[in-house]
Amino acid sequence: MALALEDRLAVTELIALHGHLVDGGELERSGEVFTPDVVYDLSDFGQGEITGLDALTAAALALGAANPVAHHVTNVVVEEVAEDEVRARSKGLGVMADGSCGSVTYEDTVVRTADGWRVSHRRVLVRRVPLGGLGQG
């Protein structure tokens, strides 16, 4: 069964909502984006996995001023995995307070809950080289 257009839109908006909430300091609303037991994988940053909303909020607060001032997400691609589960890939741009920026790829597992679609697992991959490393030597 093909994923309904309404569900694709809901998942895309869910992924976009994350940046608005984080940038606005509305961390108490993280449950609108993530499941309570979310696994947020920052292994590519050397920080391992963070599990649960409270731990995710604590990690953001601990990072403090080192957080980006703006999270932008683009190029969202949604693929149905099961009736109530999708995989979403998107590109993220983080703008820092000093104007520098970086790029990541978000790999999300998104599940349908009683409250709507929520991210249950997010893997954040840092973009370090162009073309995924092709032609680098």
C-alpha cells in the first residue's frame, strides 16, 4: 500500500518542526517531534547515542552556546517501511552564532503513534567531504 499524501506531508512537517522548536528554545515540546524513548544517534560526532526525551533535552542544555542558532532542513525523502513506519532522509544545515555553518544528513525512523507521526530513531551523519568522498584521491 502506498503511503498517503497526507502522511507524507505530516512526516515532512514533523521533520521541519524540530528546527523551529530547538531554535526557539522550546525543548519542552520535543515530544511533538520524538517518541518518549527516542534514540538520537550522534556517533558520527563521537558522542554516541542519547536515549529518551529527558536525556535529549539535557544534552542540548549541556551544549549551551555551542548549539547552532538555526537548524534548516531540506531535501526530505520519505519511504514507507511498514503500515505505521517510514524511513525519512533529509539534509540539515546548522548555522552557528559566529556565522559558520555545517551540513548533516538526518536518517530518521518515523512511526505512527496515537498522537500522530513521531521520530523514534534519528541518526545524524556529518557531511565532511563533497561527493561522499568520490574523487578525493
